[in-house]
Amino acid sequence: MEKYVGYIPVKKFHVDSYEHQPLCNSFYVIKKYPIKQIKINKKYFAFQNEVDEEEVIYMLFNFDRKAWEPIMINEKGYLLDGQHRLKLAEKLGLNYIDVVIRRF
């Protein structure tokens, strides 16, 4: 397994996919958002599922750098989507993660 130090940037095509959406004024991408500043309140989750630790472990041992996508938060820093990716980032020892901030 590859060792990452603090941050894994998403591939450019993931960033481009948000910049070229018809509703691009509803989104913007910020690089290297501090993981410790991401707030959790399940009422904001896009999907009301619990974190499946087995899925996170599977992702850890089958990590694919090309599939690493940003998570989504709102303007106040609350997680909207990507709770498994966030847990994976924590298990990888990352300090920062790319996020898409959803404007409402």
C-alpha cells in the first residue's frame, strides 16, 4: 500500500466535472480543506446511511488513486456527502481533503 503524507489531491477530471456542470454557480471546489474543520450532523447528509466500517476497510486495502473524489460540504462546513471517503481519509492519516462546497 502506498503511503500518503497529509493530503491526496483529486485528479483534474474530477475537478473539471464540477466546473462544467450547468449549475456550476451552485458549486465550487476548494483544495486542501482541513479535515478537522469538517462538521458532522446527520440531518445534512445526502444519504441517511451509517458508515459501514467493513466498506471503509475494503476501500483502504483497495485504494485507487484515480477514483479518489472530493467530498461535499455546505458553506458552514457540514458534511453533505462522502462520509465513507472522509473516514478513509482519516484512516490514511490525511490532514486535508478536497471538497466541493455546495452553495444554497
